[in-house]
Amino acid sequence: MKQSVLVIGLGRFGSAAARELMALGHEVLAVDRDEAPVNDIAPDVTHAVQADASDEDALRDIGAREFDHAIVAMSSATEASIFATMALRNLGVGNVIAKAASTLHGRILERVGASRVIFPEREMGTRVAHSFSIPNVIDYLDVAPLFGIVKIRPPASFIGQTLRDVDIPGQLSLTPIAIRRGNNVTVNPHRDERIGDTDELILIGLDERLERLGG
């Protein structure tokens, strides 16, 4: 379903989020206090405006209260992000996702009304750390302490065999939740699905079990 999203702060994170939201078919208003990033992203979003988003009157003037969702992506400007988050909630924006630079910053954002606080650098650090301990890893998502979802290239011993043959649940206590082949994804693959050398396996389970995936 198409959503209307206000993206405030057009650094690397905010710009990437705005462009991806557009690619997914949503309506995006991108906002930054500096002219250059606004001009840069203007061709790629629904609308882009230069405004001081820490000023509630400025947000009201650009129609912020008409939006269902907002992303506050300017974590390096701690005070401005806090004021912007508070102003958006005062204007009635129901879902405000705010990027935090530190734990304390995140706690303050929650107290002034952020629906969700994210720590992109911390999350990326977790993913990179797991790339050293899980063989053939492409990506990792932390689900709970010591528990995650991993996308991997299949170990050499898996190639040409079916999921039944390798018995990932029985041998490793991991659950295969999908197989990706190019642009095609098979969710909850059948045990007779044969694993190819260009496939990507998506598995869920304990980190210590994921680390046992061998070549």
C-alpha cells in the first residue's frame, strides 16, 4: 500500500532511505536545511524542500501534518533531531522513526515521542562482526541475543544436494526459510529443492549453530 513519508536530513542514510522509498512506490517529501542535498535529491523523490525541520512552524508550512510517517535522519545534529521529532509528534504525525547517534540520544528521542529509534552504525557493526565468524556470509540480521537470520553462499558440500540430503535442521539445528536464485526467491523451500552453486540460502537459528556452517 502506498504511504506518504517525510524524510528529514539528507545525508547518506536519509538520502538512501528516501530513494529506496520512492523505488518501492511511496510518496516522499525530502527535507534538509541546506540547499545542495535538496537539489541533489529533487529529481529522485516526489518533492524536496529546503527547511529547518527543528522549527515546528517550518514543518507546519511544508505540510508535515499531512504525512502518515516520518524519518528523522539527522543524528549528527543531536539537538535538531530531538526538536524535529518532538515537533512532528506535536503536529500529529503518527509514526516517527528517528536515527540516534548514541544510547543517550536514543533514550531522549523515545521520551519526546519517537515511535522507533534506530542505530544504523551499530546495526552495521553487528553485521560486519558476524561476517568474520559465519562462513560464506552475505548478510546477517540480529533477531535476538545470540540468535539471527543469515544469508549465505552454500558450502561446497551442499552443492548439488537437496535440502533433504543435507538435512540442515537435523544436522545443524537451523531452519531454511528461503532460497534465492537470481531475482527469484522461494520461501519455505521444499526438502526436495536441489541446491545450486549460485544459490543463496537464508537460514534462521542460534549464532553458535550458524558458525558451524562449513565449506
